[in-house]
Amino acid sequence: MLNLVLFGPPGAGKGTQAEFLISTYHLNHLSTGEILRNEISRQTSLGNQAKKYIDKGELVPDSVVICMIRQKMESTPEAKGFIFDGFPRTVDQAVALDKLLIKQGAPLKGMLSLEVEEQELIDRLLKRGLISGRSDDQDLSIIKNRIEVYNQKTAPLIRYYSDQGKYYSINGMGNIEDIADRLIKAVDTLQ
Ligand code: ADP
């Protein structure tokens, strides 16, 4: 099994690049943001709860997203591997993911971190907000809060994974195909 974390701040291009990795390596995509937005559009009780956090640019509680990921993994036992996108976002989530993967006998191969300058992130998110309709992409103060939350709660994962020898930095600036090539080269060295 090839299990990978696609990591980076909001607007780093995780969703876009996940598409290339999925088609190249035939992996399952697990995006917590996508799952949560789906719950919100179906107005489930989980979705209604999550919306309160997402609309402020805050993180949804760890227990909620960990439970979601566990259920999705258990419902696809035939998967050749997973790309975790937007998860983990806290050290507690990373510890929970390690436990889940070890239980499956397929520990994480690597964490691919897309590195993008902050002003570029803000420009990309505002641009996406014009077409995606995502309310969390349309307000500069919410975007700035998401980047702040990333710096405080999520960036410490770089240390967490580099201590395990699993951190791979990828330049996330430039055109989409060039970034995909960099990612694929990195994954090929992991296999
Ligand atoms: P982006 O990476 O552009 O912020 P996502 O779709 O990954 O977009 O996430 C959107 C929002 O969903 C986040 O701002 C957060 O509120 C919530 N969210 C997604 N994944 C997680 C997670 N692993 N833990 C907590 N909250 C999450």
C-alpha cells in the first residue's frame, strides 16, 4: 500500500495536485475539506456543526475529523493506498493517523509538503473564491485566520514528520504541470 500525506497551507494546491497523484498511482483520495463540504451541502448534523468552524476559518475538532477518516478508510478495504489531503492538520490528528495505518500494516510512506509564499496563497484563495463560491475563500480576514491557524497548529507537523524521516519539501510555486512533475519524482523515490 502506498499511503501519502499531501501537506501545505490553504491555497498551496493540494486538491489540484492530488488529482495527478491519484491518476498516476491509482490511489484513493481522502480530503477532509471535501468530505466536510459534502456534509454541509447535505445539511447533516455533522455538516451543520462543522460549518460553524469552517466559516470562521477555524479547525473542526480533532475527534470529528479523525472519526471521519477512520470510517472512510474502513469502507474502502480494497484501496491500493490513500492520499490524505488536508489531514492531518494537528499533531493529535497525525498521531491518530499513524495508529490507524500501523493497524492496517501499511505505515505512511511520506509527507509531501507543498511550499508556497504567503502572498501567493492569499492571491490564489481570493481568485478561487470568485469561482468556487466557497465562503471561506471570499473574505480576506477569514483567509488570514486560516493561514494563522496553519502556522500555529499545522506547521508543527513538519517537525513531527521530519523526526520520522518522512518529510519531503516540494516547491509549490510555478505552473501546475511542473509542480506535478516534482511531486511524482519525489514519490518515485519513495517506492
Ligand atoms: P484549504 O486547504 O484550502 O483550507 P480544505 O478544503 O482542506 O481547504 O479545508 C477547508 C476547511 O475545512 C478548513 O479551513 C477547516 O475549517 C476544515 N478542515 C478541513 N480539514 C480539517 C482537518 N483535518 N481538521 C480540522 N478541520 C479541517
